[in-house]
Amino acid sequence: MITRNDAVLVLAVAVVGVAVPYTLGFNQYYVLLALQALIFATIVLAWNILGGYAGQLDLAAFTYVPLGGIITCRLLEVYGLTPWLGMPIGALVAAALASAVGYPMFRFGVRGVYYALSTAALTVVVHEMFILIIGPWDFYLPRYDGWYYLMFRTWENLYYVVLTFFIAVVLVNLAVSRGRLGYYLKAIKEDELAAEALGIDTRRYKLAALLIYSSILGFVGWPYIVSQRTYSAWSFSLPMSIYVVVAGILGGRGFIAGVAVVAMVLKLVEEILRGYVGGVAPGAHLLVYGLLLVVMSIVQPRGLGAVLEKIPALVGGWRVWRRRS
């Protein structure tokens, strides 16, 4: 159940998000950076449903994202089908693939490191399959323009569309976290065997989380490849899937605000470093990710979300101290 405080916070996030392009003066480079950060945050928040609440270390995020995006693109190019219809189809295909792979793994009790390795293998397998299907070349998107194609000459329109998706995924996280599914997933995360002993159908609820996560990723695949202006078999990227997991862990698995903030900051840092020092020190953002992981594991193993969670208590304590003094 979404509370009144949740609604107020989400509304505040929406207002701030709407103001971002105005604050940036509609500079197209900076609006594109904000768009890419928002897409990445949406992806990581979707992962949070499975990896954060259920504790499943899924490494297939960038199997489902490009799969949904490429399907939407091909439906538009070959059949002229608008992405507004292509994105739900891409989401269904991504969920179908996730179900086909996830159900037997959950059925036979694959968990922990072996589940992570299996999902990593899925990304590699799909990558190799698409090399055979479409070849190793890059494909550039045609120059469509308008709401029918969900492609525009400037980036702010797509930014506002993705902002809507982002807010919707935040609401989905809140609904899952506060509902029965969230309680069951958290029980599975803490101790799956104990959850089974209590009568929780762990396979069913893990599969439900996987389907929600994968369908969201398939849905946002189109905005992702539009922001890249290109796609290829190399879009199925294990390193990008690992970045998603890193952002989710640093943000604090299960903490919505921490996950969203860390995802945006890491994406902005990556793009800025790539733009300014990419020619001199390629992959510098990986060094930043590694250092942050080491520091966070020492200072706050639960991630940034655990720090943000303490702020209201600290503020309340400060007010009490002020009254007494």
C-alpha cells in the first residue's frame, strides 16, 4: 500500500524531474546525459525488485533491455508498428525469455552464485545468437520524428517520457515492497529454506519478481537504444549487466531512494569521465566503481540507502536536542 508520505515524495521527485531540462537551459548534451541517467536508474530500480527484495543476483539485465528495444525497432522498421505498441510486445518477449530460463532454475533449486553464473551465461548466449542472426555490425536508427515513432529532434520530449516510466517503476517498487509479494520476497532473501518451511511458495514468488523485472527492462529497451542511436549484437552486454548490479548494491538492495540516487550518479560519472578522459584513460569509470565498492563495503555494507534511512531519525533527534537546549 502506498502511503500519503510516499505520494508526496513521488510528487516532489516528479516536480524536480520536470524542472531539470529548464535548469539545464535545454542544452541538448546535458539533457541527453540526464536522459541516460534516468534510463539507467529505471533499469536498476527494476533490478531492485528481484535483486533487492528477493536477493537474487541476476546478471541478465542487458539481455532483456536490448531484446525489447531491438524487437520494438524491427516492428517499426518492417511493419511500421508504433513503439507505443512495440514496447509492450518487447516487454512480453523479454518476460517470456526470463520465464523460459528462470522457471527451470527455480524449479530445480538453482540459487546464489550458480544463479548469477547462469544469468551471466544467458547474456553471453543471446549475444552469440544475435551475432549469427544480424551479424556483428552496428545498425543505426532511421531518422523518424514525432510522437508516433517516439523519436524527436531534441531530447527533452523523450526525457519526459522516460521520467514518466521512472516514476511508474518507483511506484511499482513501493507497491511490491509494501504488499504481500514484498514481504514474501524479503523472507526469501533472509533465508529461503526457512521461508519454504513456513509454507511460502518460493519458486512462485521469485518467478513473479523475475517477470516484473524483465518486462520493465524489455519495455524501456526502446528509449535506451534511441538514446544510443544505434544497436547491435554487442548491445547484449555482460559488463553493462554487472554495472546494474554494482549500482543496486552500492545503493543498498531494497532501498529505493539509495538505488535511484547511486544509479544516476554512477551513470553521470561514467559519461563525464568517458567524455573528458576517455581518450587518455579509457575505462576510468571502472576504477571509480571499484573504489566505491571497496569503500562502501568497509564504511556501510548495506549501501547508501541505509545512510538515507537514518536521516529522518537524525533530524528528529536534532530537533529534540534543540528544544532541550
